[in-house]
Amino acid sequence: MVFGDDVQLFYKLYNWGFLMVLLREFSLPFNPDRAVKLNRGRQNNRISVLLGINGTQKSSILRGILEGALFAASASDVTSNMKRSLECNAKWHAAVPDKVIAISSAATDRFPSKTSFGEGGFFTKYDIPKYTYVGPRTGRNIVSRAQSVQSLLSEFLQTASISPSVGKFIDRLSVKTSVPFTITLRLKRRQFDPGRIRPPRASSLSTFLAETGANPHLTRSSRWTKLVEEAKKDRALMKESTRFFDLLNTEEFKRGIEIEIDLRSSGYVGLPQIDPRAIHFGLIVGFVKLSDIEFRAPGLPPVHPDTFSAGQWGLFSSLTTAALGVRDRTLLLIDEPENALHPSWQREYLAELRLAFSHCKNCHIIIATHSPLIVSGLGAKEADLIGLRLANDRSVVPAPLEVPMGWQVTDVLEDIFDLPSTRSPGVVSDIETAMKLITKGVDQNIVALRKVAKRLTTLLNSLPEDDVARQVISSICRISGVTD
């Protein structure tokens, strides 16, 4: 507790960034008596990794931490009455997160999605600027890349200035994934479905907002109204939004306004010029929609987002959105980032993630993964590794693990993931069976031994010359009298 002059010092340190957001402790969902304590570390940004077999509640833990972080971070926001649906008792070293970003490539993740552009009337408690979801589910839980495209464009439009380091990162990520950093799209006046809703035919933005806010079919949440009330306090934003609304109602732009975005730099190419914040406001409140979204590279035909592979799009969209949206004291939660990624990209994932966050400090990244390649990329001074195992009563038991910095993947699998072997279970079973038969006596078990040895001989030519198993199998064949 601080008093008097200490209060001023506290806020000075907070504003200067000396007070870290790092998560200090959390309890397990459905078992609040079991607490997991994390190290503070000496690095600007911290990485914590959760490991465990299927059923150890890793996704539920991430969701519980998310709920606790948003509850703490939104104390003065429109969601001050936010309640945690999963109890995790998150405790912080000094400062709560200023922003929370959740990333997933699995449609079954437990992260809350956000309302899609144009459905502002259906705002939920998660539709706040302090929360970003990058995943495969839309606000209505439909699996579509529309959500990740929306998150990417939303962060771009809200970023006043893109730093050179972020621009350089996006450029190299574009080269790596073959996803262009240039996007073309059309901004059009949104017309609601007249069969379901009577669309507002307002000729001015003020009338549109009034009619939309008064229509219970269009606005089912007080959060939409509060967002509009807050925006009206920004005169520059409302002036530019009014001009944008009026332009979309003109005959010249009846078919929309075409723009070109370079994700590496702020602003866009297109006429007329509109403040990106006004575009974002129009998308949120629902008077404008996006269409004809394409990615473009010089000398190549335009590409729709659905054309990219899951790995290409997942890596590019998630890390680009994170790089654009991250700020000091951000909490980033990532669920199974290895999904759809080639092993080489899994191996390089943490290195790319560090670059995406390199321009910010006091951030905490928490990852749930099954990938030994990702785990082997951890640094000893920057990371926590938490193992989760199932007890006999099916409860989850957490325990800190050694960070395998510089280890080979085979060692990580056997010593960290507790795999008895990295070989095929069938091969391991045959070798173990043969060794047991030899131990019991070759003469008494020669028929069974030769049967197993014949199965193993087919592996000899496929195994590397320096593989220990090759020598073991050769010995089994020689002892059993089977020609290898």
C-alpha cells in the first residue's frame, strides 16, 4: 500500500513504463485452491508456456486469465460491470494490462469472439477497444476468415502511426508467408436487409445515428449507444465521419470508394481522402461496409483472403494484427499456434513473435501448445514453462518445468513431454518384445523371436546409418538367425 508522496511516485513509474504488467499468479479453473506462480524475470517482455496432454484445461486457463484481465483493465470502461465467467484469480506484479489480444487458429478455441462490422446493435461485453480477437470465428460463431480480416483492418485503421520497426517486420513476414502487404477494398454505404429490418434511409449522419439508436431491431445493446455518445465528444472525429457519410450518399460514390492500403505504413491511397478513424467509426456503427477485399503484389493477379493456405493466413494475419495492435503493457494469449504450421515455421514462431513485440515493453505472452519446436525456442531468462498433468482423480496438477533452451526436439519430447520414445509405437513394441524374448532365452523362444525379427528387418534399409536402432535391429536379426 502507498501513501502521500508514494502515490505520485507510483503513477510516475506507471506512466514511465517501469511497472510491469506481468502476471504473477493465477488459479486453475474449477479448482481455485491450486495456484500457479510465475517468475517476474528481467526481460522487458515475458513469455509463459502451458504444456499438458489433452484434457488438462489449457484453453480454459487461457479463457480464465482473459476474463480476469479484461475485468481488471476495464474498471473505468463501459464494461465496468463485466463479470468473470471462469474464475482464475489473476494477480499482477504491479500494473494490470492496458490491452488484451487473443490469438487462435482453432475453431473450437474458448476465446470470446467479437461482433462483426455492421452488427453493432448486437454488441457484447467483449466489444471494447481494449480487447482484440484474431481467430476463425465471427461474432455469431460462424467459421470464416472474415473475423481475422476484420481484426487486421480494425487495428490498422486505429493505428495513428506505424513505426519503422513494425513496417519492417510486416514486410519480412509478407515475404516469408507470400501474403502481400497491400490490400485493396471498396467502402460502400451499408443497406440493411429490408426483409428483416426496415433500413434507415437517413440523409445525414446525425439522423442515421438517431434512427438506428431508436430502432430496437438494430440496436439491442446499450453499448452501441454508449460508444456513439463517447464518439460525439470527439469533434474532429464526428466532423470527418459526417463528411464520409455524405460522400457515400452522393451519386459519384454510389458504388463505393476504392482504397489501397499498405500495411507497412499509416494511411492509404485513394480519393477522396478520409481519416482512417472515421472509416473505423463507420464500420463499427454500421453505415459503411467492406467489399471486394483483395491482396495485391506487383506483377501478380489479385488474391482473395480465402485463397491462402491455413498456415499462410494464420501466421500472417495473427502476427501482423498483433504487431499493429500491441502497446506497452499488453497481455497476449495464444492457443495452439502450431495448428497448420509447417515444422520450420513452428521452430521460428517465437523468434517472429518477439519481433512483433520488440517495439513495446512490459508485455506478457501466454501460450498453450503441444509443439516441442515452439518450446525449444524459449529463452531461459524470459520464460516460464508450466507442466499440467492429470491426477488419478482427473484433477489437474500444475508444476514448473525446466526451460529446455537449446535442446534438441527429441530430448524435449522425451524429457518435457514425457514421451517414452519418439519412434512409432509399433516399432518400439517390436524391439521391446524381441529384447524380452532374448532375455528369457533364445532357444526356448526362437519361433516367436524370428517372427518379430522378420518384421524388423524391413526397417533396416530405411533407417539412417548412424541410428542406434539400426544396430539394435541388426543384433536381433543376427541372434535369431534371420538374414538382414
